[in-house]
Amino acid sequence: MSDNGTFVAEVRDVPGGEAINECIQCGTCTGSCPNAKYMDYAPRKVIYMIKAGMKEEVLSCNTMWYCATCYLCTARCPRDVKPTGIMNALASLSVRHKLTNKKTLTPIFYKAFVDVIRNNGRAHEGGMMMKAYMRIFWKKLKSNPIKAFGMISLVKMLPFAFSLLKRGRMPLKAKKIKDRDGFKAIIAKAQSLGGA
Ligand code: SF4
Ligand code: SF4
């Protein structure tokens, strides 16, 4: 029977999710996952929920954002389902459907990372942290201003930042690649193909 148009088909069509229908619900992935206890739904359960069509519950949960990409589940899965790839597919779909989990800050860091890469053609930790923390600040300011000003406690990280700066490990100025327009075109193409 065709599963076209279902949530499981949508996951299967995103790179990483191709083998989802091979899952036999043995639970080896959950038993192997070091972060399962922090996830709203552990890997085996999240695959069950995808097959059950629970799109909104799955895409708004924290599971994929708590995946540490350690690949233990993928290495041990007896059916070669590649649950790590499914986690990546879910992260992508949750951004695409604007359902990202509200409690975790990981999507904000991912977005800041992609923005910095798009602008410079390579990573720049200082720029990424500035972008991410500014977005977290505005997000908190809108929902709970007291929590936003609680971020002042981050000043305790300044000595660490200065020591990275002094050792040249976190330069203030980003190094840029030569053909940034070409690189931006690659990112735009990836996004047009469904990348988040
Ligand atoms: S280990 Fe593989 S087959 Fe077993 S529940 Fe996890 S994904 Fe499914
Ligand atoms: S790759 Fe992610 S889901 Fe798989 S075991 Fe590691 S943390 Fe858990």
C-alpha cells in the first residue's frame, strides 16, 4: 500500500529519513542513546509516532535537538534504519513547518551558524555567538523581560572569551572566502531543494 502524502512519506523523502519503513521497533536505538532520558520521546518512540502520523507532536518535540549525533543508534540498528539521519530530517522538517520546539535554544544556534557560514563562506565562532545570544535575548525579552535581563549573568563568561581572544582562538574579525557569491548560490540551491 502506498504511503504517499503521509507524514512517514514526508520524513522518508528528506535525506537521512529514507530507511524509516525498515524499523521493526526493537528499541536498540533507545537503549543505546546517551541522551534518551532528556528527550520528550526516545528514538524508538519518535519513529513509532512518525509512522502513526503524529506530525505536530513530533516536529514540535525536543528529541531531534537533543540528539548529540553520536551515531551509536545508527551503528547498532539491526535494520540499517540510520536513526541519526532521521533526527537530522526531523530538525529540517520542524524548521520548514515552523514548529521548532520552543523550550530548546539549539535551533537558534543552528540558524546563527548557517547565517555566519552563508555570509563568510566559513565558520566564525565570535560572530555566531553574538548572533545567537542577541536572538536569545530578543526572544526572552518578548516572552519574559525579567528572564532576558537574567542573561546579564553571562558576563561571567567574559574572562574566558578574553582568554580565547588573547590566544587567537576566537578572532573578532571573520575571515571570508573569495567567492562568497558562489557559495551563497550553493546554499540557496540547497534551500530550494528543501534544506532548512
Ligand atoms: S534500532 Fe533500528 S529497527 Fe530497532 S527500533 Fe531503532 S530504528 Fe527501529
Ligand atoms: S545519534 Fe542521536 S539519537 Fe542516536 S544514539 Fe546518538 S544521541 Fe541518540
